[in-house]
Amino acid sequence: MVQTINTVKSATTIISKMAAGMLEDEFQFLKTIDKEEDSSFSQVNGYNPGDTINISKPARFTVGTTADVTSTVQDVIEQKVPMALDKTRNVAVNLTSAEIATDLSLKSWANRILKPAISSLAQTIEAECLVLAKNATYQSVGTGGSTVFDTNTMLGARSQLKQSLVPGTELFALLNSTATQSASNARKGLFNNQAELAKTYKSGAIGAADGFTYLENNLLPLQTNGNDIVFEVRTTVSVQGSTSLVVEALTANTGTVTAGTVFTVAGVYSVHPITKVSTGQLQQFVSTTSVTADASGYATLVVSPAMYTTGSQQNITGFPTDNDVITPVGGVSTSYFQNFTYAPSAFRFASAPLVLPDGTDMASQSTVNGITVRVIRDYLPLTDKMLMRIDVLYGFVAVRPEWACRVTA
């Protein structure tokens, strides 16, 4: 006997739970990073696109060396990273009441319609978040166009993370299919755990190696560099925590620095996060927005990381100064796929509840493992159709970008 769903309200609740579960299951990159806790949204009856929440970063402290701490008492500087809930993505489909009238018809509709719709929604959201991750990640290894994803390359990425004091959690390597092919081929003759070698042989995937759990993802973004390969600092930086860098020697009116461009500044070296001793490596920066030069060849970059030369937040040996040469990673106007290595805490994803409107045929909202989906169904008298919309409001932010490293292909 076919079981009948008791009420329309119960049907929409079932659909919203199914949709949230499907969406969470379809994610790959987003499944491996930190999610904002549901409790962050419990006091608000629905968010609107553009609302902002704040993510806390743990404070860092300097260590004293004498018994008398009178002059070394430190203020607690717990940084806040704003996360804008600024992206609403949805899928809308026409349907009839009969399609979700019973358990059997609902299951059939879910497999035929809901699952493909959620798959498209998941891929769109994940691809957008990967671009945001690219534009926030300033550490990079590899040589565009010629990177071999062998053990040495991947350990180089791991070294970057470890020097940034990444916590002892699981690390992930997210590679596209071409990079996965290179990585699998480079390891086929290595001594390794037999179970992991069997995975590589049978599926072409790697599993766990080099300190990473390897994942394959073909939504990874391209980075296209601007049309100037070398330019220089125009204005010496003098403010602690500055994220602004004025540059010159770009091509007048047409010179570009694109969002996601990684670069170094001559003479500006990174320091150890605790000892503050120079690592001997030029600090890498990333331009988080795209800019075009003015008629004089000047432009102002918004960069990450913020620049500190003193105190517990010190991350560079000295500020960029006038005429220091800036060298982007990669060639002029070239495009390279960006693969990622990262710790889960490098990034944070938040899926927030939306306002549930009154006066609709049915409306429900459900959360599964930090993923919230709203489902609304209503009748459209002008077209004589029943429409169902599935909405997701989300935000994404790099909380600890130093715990991520791009591997350029």
C-alpha cells in the first residue's frame, strides 16, 4: 500500500532536509573545511543577503625572559575576521502537487529532479568558494606550465604550512585531474603502504601520501596574471597592519594586477611566527582585488597578509620601501590552474538561515552538518504553475590563509 504524506507542511520539511543532506554530500572542498556553528545563528530569525558575522582568530603572544613582567604585560589582541553572508544561490523548478503527494512519488521526484538540481547548486557554490580561496591564499609553490606533482613538490607545500605553524590536524591536497595524473605517475615506483599503492593502481587516485589526504576536484580555478611582469613600490609602507601597497612602473592606463596574483617584494623576508627570526625566504603576498594603472602607471593594491614588523603579529623583516622591485609569480598574462594544500581551519564556510515568508503554499528550512537550505513552494496565478525554489545563503572567508598553499600547475 502506498503511504500518503499527511500534510503539505510535512512534505516541504522532508524536501528541505533531503536537499540539505544532498547538498552537504555533494560538496568536497567545503566538506573538508571548518563550518560556522549552528549556534551562531540561533538568536536570529533569518538573515538577509549582505548581513555580516565575525569570526574570531586566536590571539598570539610574545614570551618574556625575566621574572619581572611589569613592562611586558600584553593586551589580548583577538582578531576578528568579518564574514559577509553575501551570496544567495538558488534553483527554481515547476512541479505539480501529484509529484510529491506520496512517499513513492516524492522519492521518484527527488531522484529525477531534486538530486540533479542540488548537484548543480553544489558545484556552483564550491567553484565560487575555490576562487575566493585562491584570491586569499598568498603562499605558492610550483612553476606554472611545468610543475611535476612529485614528492618533492608536495613536501615543499607541506613545508610552507609547517613553517606557518599549521596545527597537527589532517592536511588536504586538492588537485585537478591533470595534477592527479602527474602525482600518481610520480609515485608508482615508490615504496609505500600496500593498501595505498593498490588505490593508486586501481583508481588512479593517491589516497594518503606526503603528509596529505589527496582529493581530486575539477572545479579548481585558473589564475590569470596581469600584463606587467615587474613593477615596483611607489610609497614606503609605515603603518602596522597595513594591507595597502601603492605601486608604480605599470603600463600607463592599461597595466593590470589581477586578483589572486602572488608576488614578492625585494628585501622583504618572512619571519618565524614565534621567534621572529628571518626565514631567509622572501615573503609572498597576494593581491586580493584587481586593479588597473592610472595615466602615471600608479595603482594601489589591497594585499594579504597584513604587514607587521614588530610585536606578536610580526610577519616580515621590514616594510616595503620606495623603489623596491615587485616580482609576480608566473609569467605575464599567463593562466595557470591553482591546486591547493590546506588545513581545515584555514577557511570557514557559513550557511545561514534565510527569512521564512508568510502566506506561501509551503515553506521550510533545514540544516544538516552546518548546511542550511530553504524550500518554498507557491502558486503563480499568472502562469497557472506551481513553483518550488531552493535557496542557500552563504559566506566564505579565509580565517588563517597562512595555513593554505597553492600549487601552481
